[in-house]
Amino acid sequence: MYDIGICDDEPIFLENIVTLTKAVLAEMGVEHSIHTFHSTVEMNDYLHTPGASMDLLLLDILMEKQTGLEFAQKLRAENNQVPIIFITNTRDYAPEGYKVEALGYLLKPVSRTELKDALKRAYRRHQTQTIVLSSPSHSVSFRIDDVLYLDIHNKELAIHMADGSILHISVPLNSLLSKLPPQQFVQCYRSYIVSLPAITSIWRYGIELKNHETIPVSRTYYAGVQNALLNWASIG
């Protein structure tokens, strides 16, 4: 399911963009769910609900109280990297939009062709950030950015997600490591792989994660984790 949030304080435009988005995604053959919001306050409350997440946000820039751009800056400050497409009457905000890594801008009135191009770009990115693992009994899929760490015990892999859920599947740890981006994930123990953005601190025998959970780091992998973390910080 491809989850999209659309925020605009003009009801007529919100209805129009929702209708157009549904039609384009149906044409693309993408199973989707659309959540609508009349203010960034509503959207913020939803995104901070336990277990809630979005795969893409369509944000109007010029809204009362808080602009879409200001809200995007807040999300990035919280390390929320959800893809964002801005909707606006002018491209004057483009330089600021690049700072929050916006995927693009749609000028009002939004054309179906431009919306379709933008949604295609966003969905391609979404697909490259999703991993599907299969075993003889079942399959699991997850977004790379939603993973805190992975560990394997008794041949069963546990994938610990940021929302507190844990996915289980019987696959070798090494087969998964080859699928994960090496600049974002590193092995920290014989049976553990950690997401670098999830680390808040590291010491000789342990790693603390942003959810306050602690996982082990062995002497063998300690220096490698430190170096990888420094590299990740310099990229960010």
C-alpha cells in the first residue's frame, strides 16, 4: 500500500487534487491510500500518532498559521525524511525547497501530466527504498528508512522497525546484508546489523538507539561501526 498525505487549506483545491491523484495512481496500477488534511497541524498530529507513517506528502506552500515549507523544515529537523512534493502558485520558494530535499514543485492549477510525472518519480524512489524478503513459508516487505536494527537467532531474522513492530522471517543474515545500502547499515555484532541514522551513542560494548534501546557491539566490529558512523554524519 502506497500511503499519501495531501495538505491544503482550500477545500475545493484539496478535493480536486485528491480526485486527480486517485485517478493517476489507478492508471499507474498502484494500490494506494490517501489521507487529507486541512492544515499542517492536522498532518503533524497524524504523523506523530504511534504507528502512523506516510510514503509521500503533497504540501501546499501558502497556508495560514504555518506554511508547507515551514512544516517541511520541522519534519527534517525531526529527521523525518518522508518525500515531499510542494504545490504552489509560484516557484519563488524553490531555493528553500531544495534545502528540505523536495522532490519537486507543482504549479496551480495542477495539470494531470505534471502530477503523473511527479508521482512516477516519487513511486520509483519508493520502490528502490523497499526490500522484499521471501522464505518458503511467507514474505515480508519493509522500507529501509523505517528499520532500526536486525538480528538473527536460531536461524530466524528479526527486523526491528521504528514504530516498535518486529518482522520475522527465516533467511540468512548475510543474504540481507547484501541488499542493504552499505552507507546506511553496518554489522555491529556477529548476529546484529544496525541502521546508522538510528544510533544516538556508541561505547566499547554497546550502542544506544533513538528509541532508547541498547544493542551489543563487539570488539571485532567496533572500529568499523565508528568509522561508518563518522562517514554517515559527514554525508548528512
